Amino acid sequence: MSTAARAAVSRPLGQPTSPRPAPRRRASLRELPPPRPTVARRGVFSVMVLALLLGGMVMLLALNTSLASGAFEVNGLTRGQHALALQEQYLVQEVALAESPEALQARAELLGMVPASAPVFLRIADGAILGIPTPSKALAPSTSQRATVASADGATLDGPGSTTGSRP
């Protein structure tokens, strides 16, 4: 048998027929000297510490200023809210007084209205009138009834059917 035939028989199937590449030579490892401690110069260290302190102080000043301006704004808004609450309370009181039965009766009398002598009701479902409608008699106005009463929109009522003041 020839040498080529022996090589073909001894190698497994699927391997290339070219010769193997030469193995690479590894670099030899050697121990490095221990690292030298690096010490920053005092001047550079001092400048870095001062810059850090100065930056921190500026940030604290900015934060304090923004908090103080926010506190002033909150104080102003609280005062405004208190003033509006007082105004609302005053207006609610005025409306309650204007809606009282005594005030409504006085304004109705000044407009020339009279109380109904016999009440009559209208039933909405079928349109039936319940009761007998009779005209009421007007009472003679007394001097106390002629007093001026202010209405809710600023007009004043001086007597039956008359108004003075600003009314749209």
C-alpha cells in the first residue's frame, strides 16, 4: 500500500485533506509590578473640594429662594381665599334675607299685590280648576308699607308699581 492510501484509510470521513495549520505560539505571561499609589496634588484636591462646596451652597440658595417665593404665593392665595369666603357668606346672608317670607310680603305689598282671600288650585294632569276664584279686596296702604324696599338687583320700590334706581 502506498503512503497516500494509508493516509486516506487512517483519517475519518469528512475531514479535509489539507495539512493542519501550525499551532500559534502563546505569549508568555509575566507578573506586573504592583501599581503605584497615585496621589493628587494638594492644589487640585483643594480646588475640587472648594468647587463642590460652592456648588452645593449655590444650589441650597436657589432651593431656599424658590421655597420662600412659594410660601409668599401661598400666603397671598390664602388671604384671597379668606376674603372670598367672607364675601360668599355675606351674599348668602343677603339672599336668605331677601327670600324670607316677611321680605317677600313687603315687596309684594309695595308692588300692589294683595293676599288671596280664597285659594284656587289648578290640577295639571287634567287641567281642572279646584275652588271658586273670587277677586281679593285691596287693603289701604299704611305709611309703614310705603317704606322704600331695596330689591336684589339694586332697584328700589317706593310704592305700588313704581320703581326707582338702576333696573335694566
